[in-house]
Amino acid sequence: MAKRVQLVLTQDVRKLGKNGDLVEVAPGYARNYLLPQKIATNVTPGILKQAEKRREVERLRLLALKEVAQTQKIAIEKAGKFSIAKQVGENEAIFGTVTTAEVAEVIKEIAGQDVDKRDITMPDVAKLGTYRAELKLHPEVVVTIEIEVVSK
């Protein structure tokens, strides 16, 4: 069996690693795919230094994003409960449903924070009442908010 080859990735490769990672692969995979496609480069001391610098810059960028998410979380928690007015029918049943886009809009109005509607997880809302929704601001920062559905 052939010896494995060490390479530094110049792009993210699924199931192999991220940009700047030092990986060991089969020589044929390196020779026939990774190197010709310029997805990886051979290991040299200079390239290892560059990869380390890139990893450090990426780590600092992710740390800054986490800090921004923490400040967003504090602002959203200070706002408390969010109210959404919906048209009501019989037995306190609402017409339609409360969407994540409506929740994101209410958060922007009350807390002044832009959030992506795709980061909001909430239960199905069919009646008036108070519901809990989860808002994922960052992979490590999650805030639970209360949404009160009231009649128009």
C-alpha cells in the first residue's frame, strides 16, 4: 500500500477539511484530483505559516461574529415579550398563522435587531395565546423569546 501524502487545502472540501487544514490523503487522490484542480497544495514551511495565519484570521472573525450575536441576544432579551396582532375567528382561532417573517419584523420594530427569519424556530400557532420561539443568532448563541398573539 502506498504512503499517504500531506497537503494543505486551499478550499473547503466536504468530508475532508476546511481551507487551510493540513490533511493526509492517498497519493492518487492528491495527484489526480486535489492538485490539478488547485484545491490543495503541497506542504512547505511557508505554506504552513500562511495556513496558520489564515486560521487565526478566521478564528478572530468568528469570535467577532459571536460577540455581535451576544449583544443582539442582550438587546432582544431586554425587549421582553413580543406581541403580534392577528384577525380572530370563532374559539379564539386566528386566520392564517404567525410566520417567522412576521416574528422577524416584530423583533426589528421592538428590539431594533435584524434577524434572519430562517434562524427562527417556532411551534404552529393556530390560536391566541403566548408561544415560545427559539432564535439562533450564532451556532453557540441561542435566545428563547415569548410571542404573544393578540386579536386585532
